[in-house]
Amino acid sequence: MQNNTTIDHGTADFLAESRKRRTFAVISHPDAGKSTLTEAMALHARIVDEAGVTHGKASRHATLSDWNDVERERGISISSSALRIEYRDTVINLLDTPGHSDFSEDTYRVLMAVDFTVMLIDAAKGMEPQTRKLFDACRRLSLPVITVINKCDRPGKEPLELFDEIQEATGRTPVAVNWPVGGYGAFHGLVTPGSDAYIHHRPVRAGAQLAHEEVAAGATDSRLDPGGWPEASENALLARELNGSFDDDDFIACRQTPVFFAAASGNLGVRALLDFITTSAPSPAPRRDLSGAPRPIDDEFSGFVFKVQSGTDAAHRDQVALVRINSGTFERGMTLRHAQSGRALNAKYAHHLVGRGRATATRSYPGDIVGFVNATGLRIGDTLYAGKRVEFPPMPRFNPERFRVIRLTDASHQKRFAKGIAQLEADGTVQVFRTQDGSPRGPVLGAVGDLQFEVARERLLREFGVETAYDDLLPFSLSRPLRGPGAEGITEVFGTDLLYRPDGEPVGLFRDRWKLERALERMPGIFAS
Ligand code: GDP
């Protein structure tokens, strides 16, 4: 293995490679078509496998089965975390976000690792509750958002009505990059506002292959219904008059969201989206460290753990820490440091996640995701670096809203139980607390959604071989970090309780909002900012 701490990037090559990266996630309400769109994007692109071989693909099925082969060989579920594809000259790192709102904390952490998002909307349903919630996370992270209105092959809401909904929900101005021709249910293709030509689409059966696309003269194309063309071009122009045209700066500054129309199941509109991502979506930019200083992307290697995935291979108890590269190049075997412990880290078992493209045969660049297999001691939010020390801000923790004591049902497995709980804490599956008297019955687990409890119990069984049971939910629905001394006084307010994190930080529990407000009024000094 090469021991590489010398940095020779900073070259035109390095900058060209990082500019080629597009790292993003698709956010959507369940059923809007996220998996379908992901498959369609993979179909348009080349999958890069672990051996560094890229494949051109002729069918959706082939793309996905190849993908699954990679997954099987690796013995871990890559597709559930990151998909790496090449489209034209661009390397696309598409990160998956959990679909269920109970895992919103997980989703937030993934969104911290991307440079922009694609917000996918079902044309018939508009801005659904989970879409709004996920958008709010994007807003907090100041992420540029591309909007895709999907299922345009079926009856749906009027585009301009959807634009109003998007504007109201996001506070960003939706600008049409293209516009559907033929109306919903008779979706013939896409026009660019102000253009006389349009892309005529002919979908293929069940979306197994690329849709046939052809540039046609709108006004004279006999395949359009009478009146179809004037209506589409007028509406497209109207949308442009109302909301303006796409502007790079407004998109990056989160004032605009460019809008695309698509029917992902027929692969319609997917190429236009990918083209836009290639030309106009942001590549990795410098990220701020703990002191607030931006780490230039051509500085020495640095990255942070945004996800720890374990239990994907029960036989090997594989655990993979997914690291997003913020600066520099990464090579397997290079010497790294773990900022939180100061320890040197053996990167021997690091994987360039889902292989290395032809142009990047041995290296990964800013925006890429690297998986560290079985690297102990890596926790969510941790920083890895080479050379000059850097530490990125910790991942924000959500304030849990549900609490349960978890009990071991077979006392002889105490050690494994403790190990399992520590693991769940480290990888962010649940938050772990002890009570003031040391939790003799078992630790208290804190979660945002109930499914997290289920996942925790399942993993303790599968990965650590311990049977556990939960006590009833504790009667608290809100929590806030506190700071001592005097934090203990919180329990004097009726309807509150106190727990401690493993690092000793006190956390106040409140029965409801009213109790929280009472406590805030009475002891404002003990609430951490
Ligand atoms: P997810 O839950 O967001 O991942 O949604 P899926 O990709 O599983 O899609 C949900 C359902 O919508 C599936 O039955 C898809 O076949 C269907 N679907 C996805 N995209 C389209 C589309 O463009 N048009 C139509 N008619 N159906 C679609």
C-alpha cells in the first residue's frame, strides 16, 4: 500500500475532476416516483462498477441487475446509500434518503453531504407533506433545489397552479426550464419557453429502454392535437413572463428553483434534467470548518462521516462509514487522521464507493463518497483529514420526541447489549440516555419517529444476538439540551424530567409545549442555546 500524504493535486487536472462532480439527493413524498426516476437516470448514464469499468446500458433491467451484482459482490447494500454514475463528462453521486418521515434525522445528515437536491413532485398531488418537510431541511442547509414535476403522462394539476403551490411552499420562484407539450394525459414532449421547436417524445413500453426523442417543428408537427402547440407555447411564455427565466445566480443563491416536467416511468424528460444537472447544477464548493473558515477544495484531503451503515451483511457484521470528501484527493492506503480522537486511521479497507470511473481510476475527489469498512471509532459527523488538521462542525442533533426504556430480556448478554447500544448511538440509529439514578432498568432510547425503535431492536437481535423489550413510551413529547450547573432544578417543574447523554450532557424532557414554556420562563439560564 502506498503511504501518501504528499499532495500533488492543485493541478488543472484536480480542479477539472472536482468540477465534474455533481453530488445530490432526490427528495420526495413516498410514491412520487423517486425510485423510478433514479432508475431512469441510471439508464441514461453509465454505471461505474467496483473494477472501474463503466457500462453503457441498453435497458433499464440490465442497468439495475448490474447494479445489484456490484452490490452482491460487495456484500453490502450500496444502492441504499449512494449510486455513482457517469453522464456525459460528469460524475454523478446520487445519495439516497430514507423515504419515511420517522427517519428525518437520517435524511438531514444525508442532505448535509450533498451540494443540491432534486425535489420530485407528483403532478396530480403537488407539494405533499413529506415534500414540504424535506424542502424545509434544504432551506435550512441553503441547498439549491431543482424541481421535477413527475407523472406528466397522467391527468394532474395545471402547471401554473403547481407553480403557485411551489412558490408558496418554498418561498423560491419556480422558473420553467421546459414545458409539457400536449397537456397531461397526452404528453407529447417538451418545449423550451420561447422556442419554436420542441422535443417530441415517444415513450417505450414499461420504460425498459430510452424514450425515442426527436426535435420537431412545433407549429407544423402533425402528430400534435389541433391547438396543442399554440397552447403549450403560450403557456410556456406566460410562465416565463410571470416568473422570469432561469438565472444561475438566483438558483445557487436559493431564490429560484428551476422546474422540469417529466414522466419518469417512460423515461421522458429525464435527459433534459441530466443535461441541466451537467451544465448548471453546482459542483462541490469549499465547506466551512468548525472555526467558520472555508476549506478550499484543493487543500489537503478532508471529509466527514455522514452515515454509518451497519448490519447490511449479518454474516460479517460489516459496518461502513460513508465519508463525503470536502477537499483534496483520496487514495486507498493513504495516511489519514481522525480529528476527534487524533488517531491515525488505516485507510486500507476504504472503498471508493461503487468503483472508480475511467478518468479517476485510483482516486476520489471532492463530492465523491468513500466507504470505510469496519473502521472502528468513526461516528456520525466525524472529520478525517490528511496533513494540516481540520475539523468540520458536528452534525446537528434533532431533539427527540419519543422516549422508551429498552430492557435486555436475557441478563447473561449484558456485555453484548452494552456494545450494541453504544453502536446504535454512534451510528445515529437512536439517541441514548441514562436516567439520574444510572438507568438500572436499562437505557432510555430517544427517537424522532417510532420506526427508529423498531430498527434499533431488530438490529440488536440481528447484529448482536440480544433479545430486548421496550417499556411503554415515557409521557414526554419534547426535549431540549440543558447546561449545568442547576440543570437538575428542571425536575421541580411539574411535567418535566431529566436525562443524560453518554457524554454527560443533561437533556430536559417535557410533557408538552406548555410545560416547556413554563420551564423556559422559570429557568431560562439552563437552556443550551
Ligand atoms: P417512490 O416511492 O417515490 O420511490 O416511487 P416509485 O418510483 O416506487 O413510484 C411509485 C409508483 O408510481 C410506481 O407504481 C411507479 O410505476 C409510478 N410512477 C413513477 N413515475 C411515473 C410516471 O412518470 N408516470 C406514471 N404514470 N407512473 C409513474
